[in-house]
Amino acid sequence: MNTAGKLPDPQGRLAGQFGELAPFQDFLLEIAQVDPDITLKELAATLTETSGVEVQLYSLHGAPPSAGLSYKRD
């Protein structure tokens, strides 16, 4: 069998999607618009306090760029 030049099939969800956080997308974007300087830790804590959902920071970091979120290094 000749597999030269064959690329592997993509895995996981498409880039730029909220995935399991999709039900909270509007809430997260609203919080980020109200406080544009909010950190991912603060955003995660707000989500936990208001909805009881605990989220890893890397899950929030994967929010779509089209959402208008930007990241700064501390």
C-alpha cells in the first residue's frame, strides 16, 4: 500500500468553536465586554460563581478569535 503524500484526517473540533462552553458563550463574551481587562482566571472564577461550572483556563483560551477576545501576557 502506497501512503506517500497522504495527510492524516483532522481530529477534534474545528478551530474557533466554543465546544462544551457553547451554552455559556454569550455570558462569557458579555463579561469580557464589560471588563476588557479581565484575566482568564477571573473569567473562569466568574463562570464558576454564577453557574457552578468549573473550567480549565486552556478551554477559555481556545475561544474563537472572531469573538473579539484578545490576550495579554502578565
